[in-house]
Amino acid sequence: MIKIKRQNVDGGAERKLLIGMIVSDKFIKQAMPFYDPDLIEQKYARTVAEWCAHYYQRYEKAPGLHIKDIFDSHADKMEPTERDLVSDLLESLSTEYERADQMNTPYLLDQAEAYFKTRSLNQLFSESKGLLLEGDVAGAEAELSNYKRVGRSSSLGSNPFKDPDGIMRAFEQAEKPLFALPGKLGYMLNEEFGRDKFLAFMGPEKRGKTWWLNELAIRAAKARCNVALFGIGDMSLEQTIIRLVIQLAGRSNRERYCGAHECPFPNADGTGSDYRTVPAVKPLTWREAWRIGQRFLGRMKGKDFKLSVHPSDQLTVTGLKVILDNWETFDNFIPDVVIIDYADNLAPENRREEFRHQQNQIWKLLRGLSQERHCFVATATQANAGSYDQTTLTMKHFSEDKRKYAHVTAMVGLNQTHEEKRARLMRLNMLVQREGEFYAEDSVTVAHDLWRGRPLLFSF
């Protein structure tokens, strides 16, 4: 019989705990109320965690790069095995210091809290069961009655108005987007690009939804976010890669799109567009694309960009979460931004349900994904047939199930007449926005040049 050795999950949880305690001031401050070194299983991890805790108690911040100095001062007194484990850990954190400002602290805190709760309850049940086996019922009852729940006050239930730090964190998270768009479009949308937000684009077929989702993915990566991009149904892996490098390069790989052409440029007062001729260029080659990709990775500075492409109607939201779990376990990848191109092509969780209920469940789970992972989620959806000859989309142009609106924090319409398409212009309007005042009849005009892979040149 073949024996399969399972990976030590706690080891992964402890590594994430140590990353937070070493590099993030916000993490260690919020973790200290439930931190208990006796609940950490691995000795080397307990040692490093205690170094961090003592450093925080003295300086009220995480040790950061000073953890190496702390290690050097203790190394001679440590057992060789423990010393090697700590050395390997610190060596593996070389890129984590660069990520500290964009670390997904809320998610790491959730994981650390869940780990301490699990370890605490396991100890409680083990001690209580041992006493029962010895016939000490009173002792077992005492263990249960004396148990103190582990966790942050916010997760255990508390009065938020007695927690100034909690109010401060809420305002910080609400005010700081993970990335931003420029100009008037940014003024309309940037508040929606935060953690725990769920935005969707809606438009008819071939209206540019993939271009816009890729634009968000690329801008988020350039802002040093961990980005997960899922292509569902519309394009193959190779087609998706080409589309991405075209957007990075600002140049097509097809000769027909490399010729000289008229393109909008912002006018002098920023209220509209003038037109100039963009000169012809040579088609993008794979070698140039590779070099551009390398520069893109260098700009990310320690962050990562994951791409996963699937045929239509084969990947469920649950399957998507499994992929994210695997990336977290094996690659230490925790996304700040998850882009799904697009939700209408995801497979239902239960094929026996009526189709509109299947769609509602998909969108409900995507909203849950943004909340569970404390990340920004973006996707797109088709508008109904009534949108084809509509100048500006309204809420009545949803497809399949109107409850999509209930789950997003913002729904953005993609509007374009035939004349606007020829002029390389598009109008975006806010169809739904959970926070803030909006009017669906108001729109922002965006100039684009898809020959050069640019869905957003400027807006007015």
C-alpha cells in the first residue's frame, strides 16, 4: 500500500503568521491581542514569533529587516537544526519586505486568527478528553468553563464605538484604493478599487469588456498588487497572452493594425478630443514581447501576476477558489486583485437549478470571494438584446438575472454608438454603486486606440 505524506498545513499557517509579524506594523499590532506563543506548534516559528513580539512591545512596530540582527545575536545559542530553519525562513523573506506596503493584511489576520483558534480548541478538547478518560468529569467541566475564546474583538463581537483603532482602520481601508485610473474616469471609479469591493462591467458583445478587465489587471500590477487573472471561455491561453503583451507594448503583433491611423488626443482645455495621425510601426515580435514582460515584472518589485485560462462552462467559483488555495499553499501567493473574464462563462455550482438561480449563485459567491479574501474582484457580464440599439445602458439592460446588481459594489456600463466606435470613443456610466451618489444618465467619455492595445488614452 502506497503511503501519501500530507503537507503540514500548520507549517504554512505559521509561515504566514511570521511574515506578518516580521514585516507589517499593521499586522503585528492587530495580532497581539490574540497572539499566544504556547499555541505555535513549530519550535523555530515560536522562537521567531517571540522575537517579533518582544520587539513590538519595545518599539511598537514590526522588526522588519532588523530581524536579521536579532537572529545574529541569538544564532550561537540555538540548536543547529533550529538555527538552520530560522536562517532558511529569513532568507525566503527577501521579497516580502518590498511587499509590506501592499500586503493583504486583513486576509493574513483572518488566517492567523483561524490558526490560533484551531490550535486553542484542539488543546482544549485534548485536555478535556484526557481528564474524561481518567474519570475526572469535574476537571473536564472546569477546563471547558475556564476556556477563553481566541480572536480579535471585532470577530468575537464588540461595541465598535469603544474601539478607536477599529474606526481608524475602517476609514483607512475605505479611503485608499489598491490602484487608480487617471483623469475624469478615475474620479468616477477609483473609490471602487479597494479591498472587499466587487465591480463588474456590462455591455453588449464585442464592446471591449476583455480590454477593460486586462487594463485593470495591468494597472493593479503596476501599482504593486498581487494580481490573479482568470480567462474563462472567450480566448485561449495563447490569445490571452498576446492580448496582454499588446496592451503592455502599445503595439499590435498584426501588420494590419500597425499602419498609420487617426487617433484622438486631448484638446487644450481637456474638455474633448482633437485628432492626429499616429505613425506606422513594425509588428510586435515575441522577443520584444519577452523583453517588455521582463520590464513589467521589474516594475512589480516582488509582487506576482498569475494567469489561469479555462474553457467556458468548466470552472466553478469553488474550483477557482481551489486554484487560489493552491497558489497560496505552494507559491505563497495571496491576491490583492482577482479579475474574472468573465462571470457569465463560469460553470454553475448546481446544474439542476434553474439557470437564473445558477447565475445568482455565481455572483453571490464572487461577492463572497471579495469579502473572504479581502481583495478587489472585477468581472464582466453581457447586456441583454435590448442594449444593441441603446445609446446609453440603464439598469433594465441586465441579462438573465437582475440580482447581479444586488451583489456588486459597482456596475459600470460600456456605451458606444457606431459613430463613437469610428471616432475611437466610448462612454462609461455608473449603473449601480453601493456607496456614493450616482446617476445612470451621466457618463464619462473615454478615448481609446485598440490598434495599440490602449482602451484608455484619456477621459473627459
